[in-house]
Amino acid sequence: MANPTIGHIDCPICKTEGEIRRYATGTRKLYWYCQCGQIRPTSYEGQKFINENARFIGENGQPLRAVKPVNETKPVNDVKDKGLLGWFLSDDDEVTA
């Protein structure tokens, strides 16, 4: 038995309307089903795409607000490890123990 449809999304691949569903396991992750088949973007950015482009529906058919993914952390790209060579060549005066 298929998981219940909780919303709709326009598939960027086949350009048809897909049905948004939630994984059957205990996770809150979302996926959609369309003519392409099951599209299951599990990364933070994939789940963000679904939440930003979904039209969620309630039990009475009324639109709902987007569900914020839980237990997902946005990757931090602005902090980069300098490595050993970068540490030697850096002009930081900070001394660490």
C-alpha cells in the first residue's frame, strides 16, 4: 500500500504534477511520485527543494504551510580547514594549545 499523499509538487524532470509522500519509516523525510517514478532526494538541499516547492494539503483538502525538516543540519561551507601548510603560512597571531 502506498503512503498517503500529503501534497503536490511540479516535477522539474518530467514537468508533471507529482504526489508528495512521507517515508514509511520513522523519519520525516519527504519524496514525490510522478511519471518519472519515485524521486527521493535525501540530502538537506533536496528536502529543502521539496519544502519550498510543495503545495501541502490537509485532511480536508485545504493547503497547509510547508513542513520544516527536522534533524537536518545545513552544511557549513564558509569554514574551511587550512591544513598543515595553511597553518604554517597563515598570518594569524593566535596561539592554540
